[in-house]
Amino acid sequence: MDNKFKEDFELETDDVEVDCAIIEPVHPIPPADLSKELPTKDIRLSSIDSGFDSVTSYNSAFDSGLINDFAKLKLGKINETENEDPSSLCDLYDEKVKSNIEEGSKQSVEIQENTENEDLLLEIFKPDKDGDSQLHMAIIQLLAPIALYFINLVPSHHWLNLPNNLLQVPLHLATITRQAMIVRKLMTAGADIVVRDYKGDTPLHIACREGFDDIAGILLMPIQYNETGEIRYEMEQQKVPQDVELMNYNGQSCLHLAAERCHLPILRLLLQNNADINIKDGKCGKTILHYAAETRNSVLLEFLLQQRERIDLNSTTYGGLTAVQLADGRDFSDVVSILRRSGAIYTPLPVEENDSDEEMN
């Protein structure tokens, strides 16, 4: 090899070594580390990039919390395998968006349904000229299925206590029409059982006056837990059985009303529920024994005298008269005899003296 060729060869070799030195990395990565790190890094980035096709979708996903959900659901799994499908995160995104859309649709439907229900309630409970709602009318016309449907629609028990012009609520009307199923449904739905109409009568007053012993029994029956299982709202606690000694605006308790028309089954029911057999009415102070004596009601009198351990035979009215004296004043000698044999104390009525004319001077 001549000298010229040798010089040219050495010059080219030096150039190659210099060029290789220039492209060599300053901090070379060992092959083993490269095989572990780079694929994982590439997969993770490609997965995240493929999940959002625009800045807008990314921002909306970030605002809705999608990114955090993806980080919890997916990124941990990507680090576990090198063969993860980069498009799987896209599927998660699509499922999440679809879920949000479905949830939003459900909420929209619920809002629409609630609005429709409110409109329906306002229409049902809109009073007519007599103050009666459609629930009132359904009960009056004995349309039990429709009445039950209306009762099930209410979002609160207050809707069941709306009165008409006579201050009658649906429970009053269900009692008057003797619809036991509607009465019980209203009670378990939270209807007020001691609400008063324009006469001061509660539903129990009406049942006792009319002799509806089945309705009276329902009104006095405590509400069981399983009867309120379908109720979706909170109800006020009511005392059942209620105070059976409440008086209406005529001063009569349920016991007085039942005795006045001699409804013995209801009298028994009331006494079983701790009604005071000696309760005085609010006008004259009469007990139901006075009622029996002054009306010569032998059936009622016999029933009351069977309650010897509870009844006061010598109870007086506000004017100081006993039952014997009331019977004596009406010349009911048979009643006087029965009461005296039963232990009543007989005291003759005071003789009313006529005012004498003043002497002329």
C-alpha cells in the first residue's frame, strides 16, 4: 500500500470514529431497562391520547370527573401487562359518557314525571263551588277504586286533610258513606282522625251517631307497622285509639251520641276502649243514665244497670238532678221503681211555690 492510499484510509477511519462519537447518547440506556420501560410508557401514552379526540372532550371529561375515574379503573391495569389493548380506555370513556347520558335522561324523566304529578294533584284537589275535590266526589259517589288511586298519589298526608265548605275531609265522607276500606286506607295514609266538621264532629262522632259499629271499630283500631309499608312520606304520630271523650260543638261525646239512639254495640265498643260511662254532656251535665231515665228507654236502662261496678246511679246534672228525679218529674213510675231497686237514692223533687200576691196596704 503506497503512502498516499494509507493516508487516505486513516483519514476516513478517523472521520467514521468521530461521526459515531457524535450520535452516541450521552447517557446510554441499558438494553434490559429499555425493554421494560419503553413499551409500558408507549402504551400508557397511546391509551390516554386515544381516549379524547379533542381538547373539548378532554375538558368536559375533566370537569365531570372522568379522568379520575379512568385513573382508578384503568391505569393500574395497564402497568400490569404489556399486551393491554390501547383502545380499551376509549371503550371505558364511551361507557362512562353513555352512563352519564342515561342518568341524565332518567333525571329528566323524573323531573318531568314530578311536574306532571304536581299538575295532576292540583287538578284532583281543586275545589268546586262546594269546596269538594275529586277525591271528595269519588268517595261520595262510592267510586272506591278511583278514591284509592287518588289517595296513593299524594306526596304528603296534608293533602288528605283538605276540607270542603262544611269542613268535611275525606275521612268524614268515607265514614258517612260507610266505606270501611277507604276509612282504613285514609287512616294508614296519615289522615287526621280527630279532625272536626262544622258541627265539631270527628269521624268517630259520626260513626257513633249513625250506629256504624264496623266503622267505629276501624277508627279505634291501632295502626300496624305493616299497614304503612307503602307510604313514601313521613307522617305525624297519632294516638289510636283516640280520646273517646272528645265533645262536639253540641257538648256531646261519642258515648252520648250512641246512647241517644240506643246503639248498644257501639256503647260496648266505647266502654271497652275506656270511655267514662259517667261522663257529663257539655250543656246540662247529663250522663247517659239521665238520657235513659228521661226518655223511658228500658233497653238502654237495662244495659246500663248491667254495668253496676262502673255506673254512678246518683250522678247529678248541673242543676242538681239525679236520673231518678228526672224520671219522677215525668211521671215514669216504672223507671223510678227500677232505679230505686237497683240502689239509686230517691229524693222527691222540691215543690215549686207560686209567688203570693203582695198584700194591699
